[in-house]
Amino acid sequence: MDRRAFLATGGALVAGLSGCLALGEDDGEYDIGMSDSRFLPTEYRVDLGTMVVWKNTSARAHTVTAYDATLPDGGAYFASGDYDSEQAAREGWFESGGGAIYAGETYTHTFEQLGTYPYVCLPHEADGMAGTIVVEEPE
């Protein structure tokens, strides 16, 4: 095998493996994955009454934290660590890493009110790690 063919094959192998290592294994038991600095997908549409499962598919700790000010009227607040407000979630994270979802762990929330629910990962907020759940009427 010549050097170019070897490098091309090795490069493809490394690129393929890097995707697997960055995202973890998709076992189909979650709705939203977490890479190093993104929710995958960033927007997720569900029917009213659906339980959404987030799974940390990376090696970094993450949170799922709703933005208080943007919740729909009557929409329940949600945050990993079971905080009851954005301020409490932020304090918990910055004081002790509260609400952390570690590699392979999951967080769930059931959406009982129609509307749009923006949320963020607190430790990676500056990197733009944010997502949105859109809750719709079932068809």
C-alpha cells in the first residue's frame, strides 16, 4: 500500500471514530443527546404530555436548565437537580456543581403545557449550548 492510500484510509478511520467518541453510542433510549457543547437536536418538537429524555453523550458534565422568563403561561419550570427556579439552578451549579448530568446519565421532564421552552446548559452557556422544546397539540 502506498503512503497516500494509507493516510487516506487512516484519516477516514480517525474521522469516523472521532464522531463516535464525541457523541457516544446512540442506544435509542433518549430524545436529546449532549455533545461537548451542543444539545442534539437543538430544537425538539413533541406532543402535549410527552416525557423528554436528555442523555449526556459526552465526557463533560452538563445541565438542563429552563429560562424562567421565557416559559409559556402555566408551563412548569424544569432543571436538572430538581431546582424550582433558574436562579436556584444557577446558584446550585456555581456553588457546588449542582444539577450536573455526568457522562451516560439522563434527565427527564414531562411537558404538560403547550408552548416553546428554551433551555440552556449552565457550564457551557457562553459556548452557546442552548436548546428549545416546542410542545404542540397531538395530530
